[in-house]
Amino acid sequence: MTNPATVARSETTRAGAVALIGPPNVGKSTLLNTVLGTKLSIVTPKPQTTRRRVLGIYTDERKQILFLDTPGILEPRYELHRAMMGYVHDALKDADVIVLVIDVTQQTTPEAVLTTEVAEALQRLRKPIVVAMNKIDLLHTTAEVLPIIERYAAAGLFQEFVPLSALKNVNVDELLTTLERYLPVSPFLYDPELLSTQPQRFFVAELIREQVFLLYRHEVPYSTEVQVVEFVERERGKWYIAADIIVERESQKVILIGSGGKRLKLLGQRARQAIEAYLGVPVYLELFVKVRPRWRNNKTMLHFFGY
């Protein structure tokens, strides 16, 4: 990360970037939120919720860690997927340390979690890699992680193994202590009070998209993109936010809106509540549903949407 230091620290402090990578739905975003003690990345039970890289900044007395939360590793089916995997590879290049997050109830071998392309990138980059063995709270006994550690150790790629539960905040401090050993000695790169450098518009769009994932099923969430088109801060009264919800087909638009607009109204209510909790101010939210055929495979449109 190239941003200049804003806060001088002693030579004993450490600072650097840590990429969180792993398959979809293993708890990368939950881990980031637990580390920061606040909700920064959206979380849903559905895979592929995270589409872009999310920066979260953790700071304590001795270290500052710039966490790069990334989309889940997958074999691309759409241009959107290729863009998502681009964020993964960019994070690998930018990181000082890599954390591979796995679900110990499912992904018990490196071959199950890494595509050939990502595995080759890890071999080529030769950066420290810590395996965060998540969801140990779902095991009958923690001893069940031992054969998993053996299989990952045999791959010769990984330096450390930390069993933890991001959801229950078990051993997350141990992960932070482990990462500290691999961070460069450095002054802090950002103000210690800062949690992210990404704009409020980004997180507002994410909170709306989170509700789409939570309220709708099947293909609708995966065919949906959210663009904030107006964001008006007001000294008095409610802030005004307008957002477009993009879908690929008219049938998806009908599903999103629902009979008499009831589904869209519910989506708006829930999104507004989440946005107000995030911003700490009352909000007037307007949502518009628009159809953009095959946007997930349109490079020009993806670029316009910020991918």
C-alpha cells in the first residue's frame, strides 16, 4: 500500500496488508467484521456475496493491519466472475501476508479450495501464508483439525495454522498475534481511528445488495447489481439516497418488485434501516429497478459499474 503515513510511531510498530482469500462462504467477511468489531463487509448465507475487494483497517498499540477481504475463489463462468477473481489476484500482489480461510467442516484439502491459477500464483509469489481454519465451533472436538493440518502442511505452501471461529470470536486474537510476526516493521500507514478508506456510497450500495441476497432466492441475487445514483447529505432533515437495482431480465424485475410493489417496499425498508445504522443519520431511500440484459457478461457495462 502506497499511502503516506499519517501518524508517526516508534520503530517497534509493524504495519502491512493482509489478503483474506478462500472459497465462497467460508467466513472471510465474518472474520473481518469480528476483527474490526463492527460490520464492514456484508454477510449472507449465500455464496459469492462478496464481489469486490473490501479494505478494513485494524489498529492496536503495536500493529496496523490493512485487511483486504476478497471474493470467494471460483472458476469463472461470467465476465463478472473474471473481474471478481481479478480482485483476488490484485490482493495477493498487494499483500505482505496472505490468510487462506477454510471451512474445517468441508474444505479439508488444498485441492478443494484452490483453483490451479490461484495455487500457481501462491507458489510464484512466495509470501507468508497463514491458514485460518474457521468454524471449529461446528466440530465435535478440536482434535479433528489435526489431520487437516497435516494435509495442508504436506502441500509445502503454508507457514502457520490457526484453528478459530470467526462467528464465535474464538482464537481470533491468536490469528492477529500470528500475523504480527510477519508484518514489516513500519510506522502506521493510516490514522488509528480509521476503519476503511472506501467511500460511504460503496458501503450503502453493499447494504442494499445484502438485502437482495437475504430476501430473494435462486438466480435473482446473482443477477443483481446496485448503483447509488444520488447521495445528498443534509444538515437538517433526512439524507437523500437514490439507487438503481440492475437485473438482467424483465422476469427478474417483476420478482424484485413483487405484487403491488410489496417486495420492493420491504427491501427498501430493510435496506434503509441498515443504512441508517451504518451512517448514524435518518435516511430517505428511493430504489429503482432497471433491466440491463446480460450485464454480467458485458465488459463495458462491468467497467461502468466499477468492476
